Amino acid sequence: MKSWPIPSVPLIPGTAAQLHLYDSADQKTKPVEVAGDTATMYVCGITPYDSTHLGHAATYVTFDVIYRILLDQGHKVHYVQNVTDVDDPLFERAERDGVDWRELGESQVQLFRSDMEQLGVMPPQDYIGAIESIDEVIEMTQKLLDNGAAYVIDDEQYPDVYASIDATKQFGYESNYDRATMEEFFAERGGDPKRAGKKDPLDALLWRAVREGEPSWESPFGPGRPGWHVECSAIATNRLGSSFLIQGGGSDLKYPHHEYSAAHAEAGLGVDRMAEFYVHAGMIGLEGTKMSKSLGNLVFVHKLVEQGVDPSAIRLGLYAHHYRGDRDWSDELLNTAIERLNSWRSAFTNAQTAGAGVDEAQAQNAANKAVSQLRERLADDLDTVGALQVIDEWAQTPSTAQAAGVVATAVDGLLGVRIS
């Protein structure tokens, strides 16, 4: 599956800062140490049954900043993302709208690509649909069956395949949730705790035996289709190795999705830990309520752009609060972001036209200080709030064309915001 064009990311003068990220599993902020010259990152993609809303944008912009910081440090980045293009929500929406589920999926993936391109988000090198990865899922499911980590339900009509939660000793380490919380979220987030024949209500589906009216593929354990969690396990580990640096997504994926993705990979491939960092972006709300398709309170990226909102302003609005916290989107927030963008651009423009009377050495010192502080704030678990304040302060300082160019380059390279 194709992704989208690579935005131009300029080289930033000066020295990069050491990136630190909060790891949900260890529940602390740790330095990100890259083995070799390539950082490996997997971020869970969309289920393409509706347009890209700001909740999606917040997640992908977050990991775009991480990508840009890693580039600034001189690393290559191998970034992988999936598309769950075969799943119940897609079928349900297609049936509701009277369209083919494949056409619906393709149209929404294309809109997502367009939105990511508009926002200047770095694309994954490997952008893989669930349908493309069927053989990989079958292979991993077979490994789990062969080593006793999975079993087939004793159901003659629907012999589904499930993974046992006791297949790894460390199950639960990624989310750190207790059993009661797991049971609550498993039922709410796509699990099937009441499925008859399971060894444990929390055992997760690996392969769903074919049902009438559903697409299916042949496998050694009968025709069917992949479960959700194993899809990401297979796609990630087949491209990044059995253990990689960063697994990312929204905070609602912490459990069950990331917990089970990790458990399947660890049980199937014999590793202690799938990812060194499990990084989660908070949820975006509207007027105090989580933004979600089910509630219909979505703000769409493409709609904002159609209304004339600059994508750089959208990014600044998303940066106004820390990425890990749940936060609200509002017209006031967007207007503040637009004003901030205009202020930064005015500072850059003024430096081009009125910078002749400004001391060049002082202007360069102020610019270098701003870039250094910008790097430091972003390297501290993506402190975008502090980063914006740094550039706000710089924008109030007289500058020259050359010095302003240094700041504009850093803001573009690290924040993906164009002010020049």
C-alpha cells in the first residue's frame, strides 16, 4: 500500500538534544538510546471507515515530532504503520451506507493520506494493510498454536483461534492495569469476554472463522480473517524485528490492543519485550467530551483546511497542551493558534525588512539560544507547551534576516510549522 509524499525537512544548525520519552510500561521517562544508526518505530494506523479527525491528527503529529527529533539527532528512522482495512466497523459502516466495504476503505485511506500530506507528517516507509498481511498473520498464528500459546475453540461451526493470556509470564506489563480494569476495557474496546469455549474471558481472537457475508481467506486452521491485535504483531515484527524501539498510538490503544500485540509477538517469537518504549498520545475532546465517531462530535482535518485554516495552525493548536494529556479542542484554541502563527510569521517578515538596524551578533545569539531551548523542550518528553513559549519569546525580540532564518529552519524541521 502506498503512503504519501515525504515533506521537506531541513537540516538544523547546532547540536541536537538527547530525547527522553515516557514509557507506559515502565511508567517513567527514560532516555531514548538508538542501537546502531536506525531508530525503529511502529505506530498503529486507522480503521478506514470515516474521515481523519483531530484525534487521529493529534496522534500522528505526536509521532511525527518524535521522528523529526530522531532525524535531528542524526539517526535514520524505519517507521512502519498499518491500516486495518478488514474489520467489523468497516463492514458495519459500509452496510449502513450501502457501499462496498473495499471501496469505503480505499476512499478513507486516500483521504487520510491527503490529510497527512497537508499536515506535513512524515510517512512510514512501510504502510501495510491488514489484507496485505494475511499470510503474515497466518504464520504468526500458526507459531502460537505450535508452541501452545494459542488454541482453537471447540465449536464445529465457528472454530475461532484464540491466544491465551497466560502464554507469557509478563502479560499486563505494558498497560499496568489490574484484572478488573482489563475486563472493563476488553468488553468496551472490541473484545468478546462472553464468547463460549474460551479458556479465559480475556483471551484474544487471533483468527475469526468465516461467517456468512464476511470476507475470508484460506488458512491451515480453516477459512477466516485476522484478529485485530495479531495483525499489528505480525506487521511490526516482520519489518522491524522481534524487538524494536518504539510502539505508539493513542492512549485508548494501551489496552487491549498494545497489550495483546506485545503478548502475541513475545509468545510467538520468544522475546521478553516487543518494544523498548510504549508511547501513548492523549484523547482529544470537544466541549469536554471525548471526540469519537460513535458520538458524532468530530472535527475533521480536511474540513478545517477547506475552511481556509492553515495546517501549521492546526499543528500549533495540537501542540498547545502536552501530548500525553487528554485535552479539548475549541474555536478559542484554534484562534489562539492562528494568532500565534501570525505572530511568528510577522517576526520573520519584520526581520527581513527591518533587520538592518539590529545588531547581527545579538540577533544570532538570540536565535541560537531559541533553537537550543526549542530542542531541549521537545527532547523533554515532547514539551510542546514550553517549546511554543520559547518561540513566542523569540518573536518579541528584534532580529535580522539571517538570524530569523535559523529559527524558521528549526521550527520547520522540529515542529513541522512553516513561518518563512
